[in-house]
Amino acid sequence: KKKDNALLRYLLDKDDNM
Amino acid sequence: APPAGLPVPALVLEFVRCEQDELHVRSKISAHLEHLQQDQNSRGAKAEPLSTFGLMCHIADQTLFSIVEWARSCTFFKELKVGDQMKLLHNCWSELLVLDYISRQVHHGKQDSILLITGQEIELVSLLAQAGVTLADLVRGGQELVQHLRELQLDHREITCFKYLILFNPDVKLLENQAYVESVYEQVSGALLEYTLCVYPQHLERFSQLLLRLPELKTLSAQAEDYLCYKHLSGEVPCNNLLIEMLHAKRT
């Protein structure tokens, strides 16, 4: 299930400074 | 826009401050579509041309990315852990997408055409001619809601309040910080009520009239999700990223 929502998690987790 | 200088609740001004720049979002999505077009051209005659529906899917997908970006920038939203943020977005993504579309039509102000986020205008007649029965019903349902909101002269600040009311839905289950979501919802409701009483003092029922439209929006978004799911199962949705992930998240 965790893998299924990978993109949203990435978008919410991503560091804006990257 | 309501008359300038009237006391607007600070929270509503904060909501407006957090709004994304429409032109910036428009150019980002248009650039993505141009990139798609170039990609298709480079693949030459072998590539299957993108259908109108396929193009709409890409637009919806890119709009969804901008909605997630908007949510991330909200001060209230940042207070939540990622788990709760994901639950809230999984719950309301299609309502925010449909609200984005509906609010654009409300201020587009034309009966016989719709305005896309890219700035393109599409004649309703030609859209309905291409659409199947289900999509045609969806578009008509959307136009009815647009008409109601036009009559109410829904303004931009009220639309931003709608977005927060939809995002911070206290009915979402299994939240870690349920109390916080409820408190934000109450604060937003209070701010919208105060705003309508300040700016539209001659319409004491405006607040309740506005809230009456939210269930219609929810119904439309549920129909849109069903339609998207049907199209996806028949292999007609070209892109396989955020739109489909969110569709699956709600249905698993």
C-alpha cells in the first residue's frame, strides 16, 4: 500500500531546496 | 471583486496570499503540453495522436500536481504530518480538481464555451458532440453548478475558503491529528461567515447558500471519478502518474 502512494508521498516529502 | 476597503477577515487575506499565480500555473501546464506535442512529433507517424480525452487527462494530471503544490504551501497544512496530509488529499483531490474547473467557468462568464487552465476556450457544442453520454451528463451537471454560483456571484475569496473547507474535511477517518483538522475547518467556516456578513451585509443567508453548493460539488467529483475509473479500466487514460495514483488510493 505504501508503494502505491509513492508519488504523492514524494511530492509532499520533497525538500524545496533540492 | 467585492468593494475595496471593506474589512476582510485576516484569515481570508492569508488564504488569498497563499493562492498560486494563475498565469504561472497556466504557463507550466502549457509548457508540459508543448513538450508532449514535441515528443509526439519526434516519434513521427508511428505515434498514436493524443485524443481530446487524452489531452484532458494530461491537463487534469498537471492541474493535480499544482493542487498538491498549493496544499503544501498552506500554513495550516504544513502543521500536519505527511500521513495525515496524504489522507486529506486522497479524500478530496477530485473535489479540488472539479472546483478548479467550476470556478474558472464561473468567472469565464460565457454560456456556450468552457475555459481550460491553459487559456484555451472550447465551444460547448463541439465538446458535447464528441462526448459520450456519461461525459455529456457530467459537463451539463457542471454547467448547472456554474450557473448557480454565477447567480450567487461567488467571488475569488469565497472560492479560496471553499478549497480549505474541502481540504480540511473533519469527516476523514483515521487521522492522527483529527482535532487539528476539525479546528481548522471551524476557523475557515467562521472566517467565511464573517467575510460574507462583512462584504455582503445585505445577504444574511449568503453563507448558508454558499455551503449548500458543496454537496453538489462532491456529487460531481464522485461522478468524475467513476468516469475516470471506467476510462482507465478500458485503457483510455494515457498518463499513469498522479491522477491514476489518487484514483487508486481512494478505491483500495
